Amino acid sequence: MTSVVNTTPAPETCPDCDGERQVLTAQVVGRGLRRRTVEQYAACLTCDGTGHTPNGGATS
């Protein structure tokens, strides 16, 4: 009996979100002593939220 091995390479993870599909964003609000930084997560725009390298890692 012959075993079959799937040789399809795993897709590379996105370099910006490391495969997490979202990135931490920060925005500074206010001025002077009342200034503060608001952090939140947003969908990664590089990979469109898939977590994989865009275009299969191909460069054009």
C-alpha cells in the first residue's frame, strides 16, 4: 500500500499582522496635558483580514 502525502505548501503569514488578521492601531486625542492615546484593534488591510501573504507572496 502506498501512502499519499499532500505537498501543497502552507500559505505564508502576512508580514504586517503575523497571521493574526488584525493589527493594533493607536490614535492621539487631545492636546497638551489633556492628550491621551487610544489603542484599538482593526482588520489588517495588507492581507484583507485573511492572515496570509497577499498574492501568495508574489512580488510584481
